[in-house]
Amino acid sequence: RSEKVQSSFVGIRKNDLTGAEMKGTEAHVTLRIVSELISATRDAAGTVIDGDPDTVAEVKDVWTFARDTRSRDPNWRLVATEAED
């Protein structure tokens, strides 16, 4: 179909901690993230067929991160994402 998606991340407007729990030795934290994106899909001729390359859209997501509390590694890994309804 030769379609191209162009997306630009503008920034994060807000993030809130919405949950935290332990699952065995693994800590899980859940964040609600409100970000701003610009996105447009163009067909092979360059015509915009979805989105708007000149409009910033608000996107609301829920991300969950996990970390084994026994590990010396301080990094958290992303274990789930979903769009907020």
C-alpha cells in the first residue's frame, strides 16, 4: 500500500503514579501518562489519509514497570502498556 506514518513526540504533559504493588520479590509501579504527539499517515502520492501533520494530539496511556528487588540492577523494565479509554 506504500503508506507512511510520520510521528513526532512533542512531550509529556503530565504523569501520575496510579498503583504500586509487590508480586513476590518483584515491585510493580503503574503510571498514567498524558503526552502530546503529532501524527499523520500519507499515501504513496503524499496525501494525508489519516491524522493531521499540523495538529498536536493529546494521548493518554497507562504504563506498568517492574523491577526485581533482589537485583543489584537499578533499572526498571516496561512490562505493560495500554491506551486509556
